[in-house]
Amino acid sequence: MSDETHLPVNQGVGSSTQLATATGSQLPQFRERHTIIEKRHVDREALSDVGRHLLSVTAAVNAYAVEKGSLILGIYGSQAGEGASIAARELAVSVCRSPTNTVLLIDGNVGPSDQHKHFGLTSTETLWSAARGAPIRTVRLTVPRGGAFDLAALPIDNAQDPSEIDLRLLPSLFNRLRNVFNIVIIDCPPVMTGASYVSASGLADSCLLVVEAGRTRIPVVKRAMEEIEAAGGKLQGVVLNRRKHYIPSWIYRHL
């Protein structure tokens, strides 16, 4: 990632008050065991410095998880290439460094932004088997400077095996995941091409929309926001990606 790639949070986004007042999560009644099918140490080259631009979102996620007991957060882009997968991945890395968090990153993408491809994983298992009652199976990724999070795939749109998709199973699956992880981050497909994931957005406690500054047209952003909200998704705000800073950073530090 180039030095120009940033994910500053809009002033109206990601405050702990906004996330903590959203409803829908429940305190887990027990902790279910899950199966780790592979363990992998993540190289620094596989990460970026985006996490430092997500500090307010990280604080809001941690505050919500503490207050409500668990958080399921859906992260969308309006269209491909917005940086939603990077934001989801780096947020998982950021929040997993807290020793009180158990974090799952769900890979909902099929294609170039696939998280499994990014980390060089070959596992093709998905959470759909767990949705039908099988054990929850994940890959454990240990990150530099401490912390670890789990990764699992949940393809819906453009899934290789459409016969395994049953959106009616998602509520019970998400309830099971809450009994294993207190923070679940879903890397969702773009709104304009991921209709099924958009329709399931209401199952998440909160949603964020990632937008690339200077590239995505305002009408496209508005339509994406409307699509999520129309499906019952609790959209908390927008994360602005690749924003250009016309004032040097050293000046910002003295303001």
C-alpha cells in the first residue's frame, strides 16, 4: 500500500456513543468450543499502516464489545476497489491486540480481494457447514507485535457452490459465533454487486461504508447507504479512504 492510502474516519463516524447505543447484540450465555484447522504467523509485509488511521473506530468497537458483550460489524464498499477489505483486515488486527478480545474476521468476498488469498491460505472450508450444525472451524492468524485473530469464509454472492447458501441459517450461525468470539468483523462484498450480503446487513449490530475519496461519486455513495438502510442495516457512518492531505502532517500535529 502506498503512503497516500489513508483511512481517516469521518467526524460523524465511529464514536463509542454511536456504536454503543445500537441494539441487537446479546450477552453470550456460554462459550462454545471451536476447531482451529490451521495456524499461521502473519508477516509484516501482509499488513499496512492503515490501522493507525482507524483509532476512533477501534475505540468504538472495543467500547461496544465491553458494554454489550459482543459485536458483529459489517464493512461494505459501495463498489469494488474502495478499500473495504483492507479496512476490515486492519481493524481485525487492531482490535485483536486487546487481550480481552476474541476476534473473528469473516471473508465474504470471492475474487482478488479474498482474505484467504491475501494471507496465502489454501483452505476452502466455509462457515456454511457450521450453519448446519457442524463444528465452527477457523484459521488462526498471529500478528506481529502481539495478538491473534481467526479467519473464516462465508461466501454468499458469487459463491462457488450456490447450493450451500441458505440465508435463513444466518441468525442461528451468528448466535453461535457470539458464543465463541466477542468481536466478529464481516468483510462484505461491494453493495452494488453483493445484493444477498446487503439483504443480510440487518443481522449485524452495526455497519460501516468505506468510500474512496476523489473516485466514488456522491450519488453512488448515497445509493449504497440507502440500500443498506433499506435492508435494515444499522449504518453508523462512512470511512474515507485515500483522502489527500493538502496541509502537511507536521502542521496537523501542531494544531
